Amino acid sequence: MSAYCSLLVRPFTVGFSAGTLLLLAACSASGPEPEAQAKSEPAATLVRERLAAPVAAEMAAAASQKRMSALAYAPSPIADVLPPGYRDESREQYQAYVDNPVFAVAETPVSTFSIDVDTGSYANVRRFLNDGQLPPKDAVRLEELVNYFPYAYPLPQGDVPFGVSTELAVTPWNPQTRLLRIAIKASDRSVDELPPANLVFLVDVSGSMHRREGLPMVQGTLKLLVDQLRPQDRVSLVTYAGDSQVVLDSAPGSDKAKIRAAIDQLSAGGSTAGESGIQLAYQQASKHMIDGGINRILLATDGDFNVGISDFDSLKQLAADKRKSGVSLTTLGFGVDNYNERLMEQLADAGNGNYAYIDNLREARKVLVDQLGSTLATVASDVKLQLEFNPSEVSEYRLLGYENRALKREDFSNDKVDAGDIGAGHTVTALYEIVPAGGKGWLDPLRYQASAQPASESGELAWLRIRYKAPGEAASRLLERPIARAEAKPAAAASEDLRFAAAVAAFAQQLKGGRYTGDFDLAQSIALARSAKGEDRFGLRSEFIQLAEIAQSLQTAASPSARVQQ
């Protein structure tokens, strides 16, 4: 046996040192006689000496690389310490929203809402589909699915931080209506152009994070961001479980080894005092505040708070109060079974940040490497959109998505009302389905309504207003532009961006029951997306098509007719 052990250790002294040491220990324990062990002691001593010098320097890097690979492909390396039956019942929490209603322009000509650049719903829906399940309807937020993808929108002109464009086409799922796309593209900035960043990693290390999708995924995700840090950046690490503590007190971005080591040593266990962790993270961010820089907390958790303040409204108000200090809050969601998506999305909104769900390391790279500028740097804050429809041209309309971003008409001009922020390079898409004047809509005619107005000579379908605040400014600026009454294009003649966005919007509606999509089914959404896939540099549109095909198969299997045939 000792000869076999000797053969094992010689070729694998670098890169597999931990495993080799375990094998040596096992082989040593299995030796039959003490005398034989004494004879082999010089050889064992030599092996230890050879391992000590070269391996110690490389063990950390090798272990980190192996952990990153394991997160993407390997079975869970963590034993399940949750109580029996815990996984048998879903404890995931989602905010329930009713789809935006149809409005008659004669009664409600103005639509007002805050923009949203979150994308967490798409990654979460992907997680369900890849696990062979249709997502809960409340997990599907249409605007977050549509805005997950990059679009080739016009760049900004002049001193405005974003470009604005519109497009009109026949609605693919309803030839009686038109689909209006409002597109915003923020100016992009490379990482080198970003101001210095004061970042606080706030990590949930409670027992619910003790799983492959939890803390190990968080560690791999944060280390991707560490690779992007510059010497002028600073990073603190705060953790919370039963209590909260500062693990790393503002290390410079140049000290990557120290930051990675602090991340690597984290372990999960205990209850979840999320509120105290958030309080400590804001204290840490304020302590190292960079004037004119990026001051942001990145909260990595499943949102399962159970110690201290844990009710939704209080936590949301805490984030809203703390944003006044100049520190923003980005939430990164992790985990399954007990994931509180409702809290994660709303905390980011209240904290002037953005929300993403990390279901794999590819998504982590997209959010914290490929889109780091848009994740960290804000180019416009409190961005509000208002659309006034011309009753001579439009009889009815409905806004697709943004249910939790609706604003009152008077909120548009009130600079004290919070709204969404746009990060560097962000694209934002808003879709309206409208009924042309005189066309067949969703609402039955009223007995005493005024007669339809003739088409106006202005050529205006609607008037678009956008309010935003430049970074550091308290007063908003106003952009206005008409939307022309150009003859709507057939759906097939619309741009690839509009057609693909329409396919994703149809898909989202179909997952929620397809109230407005009629006979337009998933197969047609897939065909529309495939026709508009375009260059697809990052493969995201191809992935969407595959996910829609999975959803189609799951819906077919779940249909009553399919069960009868089986």
C-alpha cells in the first residue's frame, strides 16, 4: 500500500496538493504495522518538504480556480444542513401585481411611470425553466425580461446623457392594434473612466446560504468583481448571520490578494440579522465616503431575514432613508427554495440601485464584468416618462409591464418623488399597445360618449416627456418630443430590436396566462424571436429561444389534453 501511495503523490505535487495530502493521510492510517510506518517515515518527510515550498504559494489560486469551475458545473460540494422536509415546500416570496389596465384616451390621456433597468426577473425565470419548471406568474416582470437584452439604440446627442428614439409597428399578436416602442440608450463609459469607487460587499452568511447556489456562488461572483478593481478603488467586506461584523475594513483595489482571502474565508451558519447588516454596511460606506466618487453597497443574499427588523415595509423604508446619505444599494439575489425576490427587487428600488439575480457565473460575469459601468455608475437619476396620447389618433392604450413603477400624473413634475436611475451604457425599452382612433379595441363603447374626433392635422400620435436629474443635481431637467403619426409598419418590416422585444414581451405575457395575446402562442413567439435574432454577439437571444422552447414543452406537458392523451 505504501508503494501505491508513493506513486500517487509524485506526479501531482502542484495543483492537487490538498487532495494528495488527504491521500497520504489515508494511506498512513491504513498501514498495518508501526514498524512499517517507521521505515516509511523518511519518504513521507521528503514528500512533506517538497510540498511545503512550491505548493503553499499556489494552493490559494488553484483552490479558487477549482471552486469557480465547481460552481458552474459540479454537484454541490456542501452537505445539506437544512432540516428534513425544508425543500419539500417552496418558501419563495414574490410581489403580486395586477397587469396594467386598458385606458380610454378620452378619459385618461396621460400615462406616467418611472423607468426600470433591473433584470433579475429574467435570470430567475431562466432558473425555473432550466430546472424543468414553469415560473410562478408573479416571478415574471415583463419589463425586466425585455430589458435584459442589449439593443442597438441611437446614442445620445449634445449634453443629454441618453438618446431617445421611438418606433411604431403592427402588434404581432393583434393586427387591430399597434405596438409603440420608446427606447433610451445611455452614454457608455469604460471602467477606466469611472470615478473612484468606495464599495461595501455586504454578504449573507446565515444558514440558508449554506448550499451551492448560496455562499459559494456569492464568493465566486464577488471575486469576478475584484478582478476589475483599480488602485483608486476601495473595498470593505461586511457579513451578517446571527449578528453582523466588519471582516475587511476598506482595502485598496490594488490589494486583490487580501480581498480575495477575506472572501474565501467566509462560511455559512446561523440565523439572519439582515437589518443589522444593512445598518453596519451603511456605516462602513459613510466612514470611507469618496466625495464625487461611487459609493455603493452590494448586498448578496437570498433575502431570508429572520432576526431584528424583518418586515418588508420597514426594510424598504430603511433603504429609502439611507439613500439620502449619497450611498446607493445594489442587490444581488442568490439561492432557491426560500428566495425572497420581493424584498430584493424593492430594496434596490428604494436604495437607488439596481437588482440582479445570479443563477450562474455567466450571469455574474455579465452583471459585474461586462456591464460593470452600468451596474456602478449612474448617468441620470430619478428618470420619469410621461406620454400624452392624442385622442384624435389613439382611442385606447395599455402599458406593457412597469406595474410597480406607476406614478401619479402630478408626480412627474415633483422632484421630491423618487424614480429609477440609468447607469452608464444602459438601454431601456418601454412598450405600449395602442388602438388607433376608429379601430377595434378592448373596451365596449359607451352610450353617452362623445363622437370620435376626426384625425388631427398636427400629425402627432402622442407627446413624450422625460424628466431626469444629472448626477449631483437636485432639480430635474425636461426633454420633450412628439411621436409622429407615421403609417405603422407591418410587424415583419419593423427593426430587429422591436421584433425581438415584442417576442420577449409576448413570451412574458404567455407565462402569465396570455390575457391579451389571444391565439398568439409560444411557437409564434419563438418564430418571431428567431427571425429577429440578428448578430447576437453574446448568445443571449439564442439562449432566450431555447428557454422559450423549454417553456413550450412544459406548457404542453401541463395542458389537460396532454394529460388525457398520456
